[in-house]
Amino acid sequence: MEFKVNPEAIIGHIHLTVSDLDNSLKFYRDLLGFEITTTYGEAAVFLSAGGYHHHIALNTWNGQNAAQPPAGHTGLYHFGILYPNRLELARIVKRLFELNYNIAGATDHGTSESVYINDPDGNGVELYCDRPIQDWPVNDEGHLSFTTKHLDLMGLLSELDAD
């Protein structure tokens, strides 16, 4: 029998090497709104949403101004921040627009709606919300059918009109 991870398992946090803690804090704390839970000396900081011990850890253990990995190599493509609903995703997208923060992409995956940005070190960050599971598209074999359709950002932002 094939081993399977427990279906209640959750990917709980990400720990990133960064080149500058202050720049990274401006992104993760000041732009995205995560709160500092603790620091580890002057070389690491831990941030969370809602009081969890940490969702995001940042460190400069490889040295201040450490170089980014070169393009065309393996490593982190992006990580996702799951918002509880479309309204919350619309709020952060509105904030990005207000601060003129570059959006790298916006995609309707069928299962979810996603907006892609990059942090100061070039790490990809997917800001997304899931559709209800009963609305996820499946193919004739019963497998998910992901899409890469254009996400209507103005339609997403219209969620704010009802708020």
C-alpha cells in the first residue's frame, strides 16, 4: 500500500533567507500586514497572522546583502498566502494598487483566484483565495482541471463595493 500524508496536515510556515531584514519587513509587515511575533538576535525575525507562532520567518544568516540565486536554477518558485475569501483578497489587491506595487500576474485557476507579486529578494508570492470545493472543475476522469485564465481584477475589486 502506498504511504499517504494525513489529509489534515498543513504546510504551516516558510523560512526565507533574505538580503536585508528592513526591506523584507517593509514588504511582509508594512505592505502585507503580518505582525512580528519575535526576533532572533539581529539576524532573524518571525511574523504571523492572527497570533500563530510564525507563518513567515526571515533571516540574513548568509550575510547582509547576500546574492539571489541565478535564474535558471532550482529553488523556490513561489509560495502562497491563502486568504479566507474573495473580499480579503480584494482588500490586499486594492492595497497593492494604492501603493503602486508591481503585480507580476493575475490568474483564475478554476480552483482559486491568484495574484502574483515578488518580494524584495525576488521570491514569488501568490496571494490567493480558493473557490468552494464543490465548484472546483474536474475532468472526465475525476481529476482536477486547473486553468490559467486571466483573472478579472476589476471584478475582484467589485467585492469591495458590497463591503
